[in-house]
Amino acid sequence: MNQKNQDGQNRDGTSSARERLQAQRIKEKSRARRVRQAVVGGAVVAALAVAGGVAVWVSSGGGSGSTAETAFALPKKASDGDKPAVPVGAPGAHSTLVVWEDFRCPACQQFETGFRPVIHQLQDSGQLKVEYHLATLIDGNAGGSGSLNAGNAALCAQDAGKFRDYHDVLYSHQPPEQQDRFSDKKYLIQLAGKVGGLASPAFTKCVNGGRYDAFVRKSNEAFTSAGFRGTPTVLLNGKDLAQVQGGRVTPAELKKMVLEANKGKQPGKG
């Protein structure tokens, strides 16, 4: 091989290596940018979260289709209107927590893990009712159908009076963000076995048929129209907790806020 050809191959190899290195740096910068966006996106911050904060998935638009694709069905006791929601807790509770979340969202899983015991306690004591609004942000950003399918399955569980239990099971078994295992309806049906009394032919039919897909899509459209920055978005009595203490609200502080708001009032019943 003459020196000219050898030099050319060396330059080509060096150029190729440089291009690979540049591509890797771009990938790493993109990942770091996503993390920074998540941290500043605005969310309730669980005390147990890494670095004292919970990441937020920031919407870049998109979703899981239009409500026109399937007939609209309303789950039992769910609210319709411009912002479809599933209520959990005593209807007569004086404080209301509004939660916008996505079953594929890792930040939502962190929020649910950190705040679940306090929220359950306040619900069960009649101090708090929660309105859950379902979003499909991850489906829109990363592709797939897990947000939609898991949302539909949770609403199928609502028909059986098991929304809260199944909701918690979904977050406890949330797959890594790179995966979309919730798109597998067989897996969603399998998880129903972890909730007493939920697994049934009716639940299976509801999940496989996507009975509440349109409800989930309508809820996601409401999320987008409201201009929220990411999930989870959590509001207590109308106040966005991302604006309280810079979003650094702990479960203990949430409980204190609810009890102070309810001071002198009888707990809700039913």
C-alpha cells in the first residue's frame, strides 16, 4: 500500500471515529437536556426522591388519537364534561386533590410511591377526595400505546369498584420508560389478578375491546388544552402544588395543608 492510500485510510478512520464521538456527545447532551427539562418542569416533590426532586415529563405535543375514533363510554361514577375524571374518596370531603398523570410516566410513579400512604390515609378518613385525570403524554412523545391501554384498563377496574387498587398496582409494576409493556393487553389483564375480585370475563372484555379509549383520549385532550407543562400535575383545592415552596412539598406537608384547610369541618362520608 502506498503512503498516499494509507494516509487516506487513516484520515477516513480518524474522521469516522470523530463522527461517532460527536454523535455520542450529541446523544448525551440530548439526554442531559431531557433531565434538566424534567427537573424544572414543575411537580410535587417527594421527600424520598433522588436529589430532593421528582422529574416531570414535559409534553411536546401529540397523544393517542382523537375521541372520534371510538364511541364514547362513561365509566361508573366517573365525571364527564370538558375534563373527564375518576373520583376516589368520600364525595363530601372538604378538600380536593386533582391529579393529572400518565401510567407510563416515571415521574408519576415517583409521586405515587412517595405520596400514596398519606393520600390513602386522608381519603379513608374523609379528609380528601381525589380526581384522577388520565393523560397519554408518553405515547405522544415516545410512541406506543401503553398510556392509552393502561388508562382504559384502569377505567375498566373503575366499573368493578377497583380503580384505586388497580391504579396502585399499575404504578407498582410500571416498566422502564424505554419499554412499552403496558401496550400488551394480556399483561394488563394479568395484573388484575393482583387485585382481589377484579379479574373477570367482564374486565377482560373491557380491556381487550378498549371500551374507554375515547374517555382517555378526551381526558388527554383536556390536559393539552389546559396548557399544563408535564405530568404529574397536582392541584390541592385549586392551587398548583408546583407553585408551593418551589414544588418541594413533602407528604407530611401535604397532610398538614389538607388538615388546616379542613379545620373545624366534619370529615366527608360515603
